[in-house]
Amino acid sequence: MISVVIPLYNKENDVRRTLESVLAQLYTDFEVVVVDDGSTDGSANIVQEMMSSDARIRLIKQQNAGVSAARNKGIREAKNDLVALIDADDFWDKECLLELFKMTVDFPDAALWGVNYTGLRYGEYKPFNQEMPEGFRDYVKDYFGTPNGGLFCSSSVILHREKAMAVGLFDERIRIAEDIDLWYRIILNYPVAFYNKVLSCYNRDAANRAEGILGFHHEITKRIDYYIEKFEPYFSKNKAFARSFSMRIAYDILHFGYYFGNRHERECTNHIVRHIPYDEMPSKYRLIFKTPRPIGWCVYRLSLLKKRIFNKK
């Protein structure tokens, strides 16, 4: 049996479709745990209405504490060891839960199982290119050594409850990319498995989507600091992870303008770059971060220009 956990906050325009997609699954042996994170619209009323016709749905209410706290509450309240996640504005293909359950049977040592997903943006569906072989269905042997970047999504996975709890569940301090943070901790400690078949939809058109409200610009320095706190001990143990992590951090603080930003942003990034393992990165980053900022800025701009020139060829 599976527990499906749905964090809910002001999704009255979307939650009905989400629940309908869950209740329409070919695999039917599940409970649905909806955690209302202090919604101020009619979201909870819609859930209560649907509860009256399907006893598998449970509604738990809490004061607003963020999506990570809501997911954690649902995971802790779940009655089963297998917990599927879906956000209250996303939706599943009818085979999604069945295929995920089959994955748990075929790859029992894993702590996280995922299927591919598509993105809905401006009314158009676009599958995510995972750079994995079509139809791949197996343990992911070298997650950080391959350019996949995002095999797992918070609406396309099942996680093993006890193992997820052992690594700390979702970090409630983080409001952006909190799912990636948990995936990393699971991947660094347990096997994971993936099926490259699109069975879930990540609805980027939904109102009140976190990425549109918060933006990376408001959270990035705090999020990176928390990442470093947890992951620095793994740098020497897993070189592929050290490289993948460092490249992600470097991209963020450069792409979003923090490293060459205002005084406060520069001070924040000074702390961050002291923890980056440069030995695992291309030499241009050593030039950018280890030389005076005016020189680093020139190196960064030249690298962008070079990239544009080669992309045009």
C-alpha cells in the first residue's frame, strides 16, 4: 500500500484536477494525505467535498509553515512505508502510481524511485530531456557523473519513508529547490531508481507557483549556505558530487548576478566561494573567483561571449 502526500496552499483552481488524477490511478491500494498549509481560499473546502465520496482521502490542517513543513507533516502522518508525492497543482497519467509501485518491487534496495515528467508552460506540454536512454528503467549507477541534472521531481516520485526520515526529510529552512536538497541527501546515502517514461505533469502555469512568487533572486544566498553546511563533508568522499555541486553553485551566483552584485551580495558570495572545491571545476572558475573581481568579471564576460559565438556556429 502507498500513501500519497499532497501539500496544499491556496490551490482552489487546481487541486480538484490533481485529486481527480490521483483517484483515477490504475493502482488503487493507497491513501491520500492532504496537508492544508493554512490556505486562505476555498482549497480545503474542495478537498472536504471530495472526501465525502472517497474514504481514502484524509485532510490535515496546520498553520502556514511552507511546503517543506507540509510535506514533512504528511510523510510523518502516512500509514505506509512507501510515500508518493504530488503537488496540489500537478497531475498524473493514470499509469503513474502503478509504474512507480512496480519500480519499488523490481528495485527494492532503492530509497527513491522516479518517473519522467513533462512541463506545462503557457498551455504547451514539453517533456524534460533527461539525457537518459529512451525507456531506461534501472538503478541510477552514477547520478552525479552524468549530465541529467533533474531526474526526480516532487510530483513524480515514491520515497521510502524510513530512509527519507533517516536523512532528515525536507529542510524547512529552504523555500526554493528544497526537493533537490532532499534528493541529494538520499542519493548520497542510498541507491535510487528511475524510469524514463513520462507519467507526470509539472504545471508551471498554475497560480501561486513558488518559483514565480519567491524567485531565486530572493533565496539563493541562504539556500546555498544551507547546502554547503550539509554537503561539504561529502566533497572528499564523492568527487563526481563535488564537481556537480560546485558547478551548480558557481552557475547560480554568476548567472543571477550575485558575485558581481551589490555590497551585501558580494559579502554573501565571498563566504560561499571559500567552500567551493575548485579542484573539481574547470580552470575558468578559478580565474573568476580567485582573482580580483574586475579581472574575474572580464573572464566571466569573455566566457559568455565565447559561448554565444560557438552556439551560433
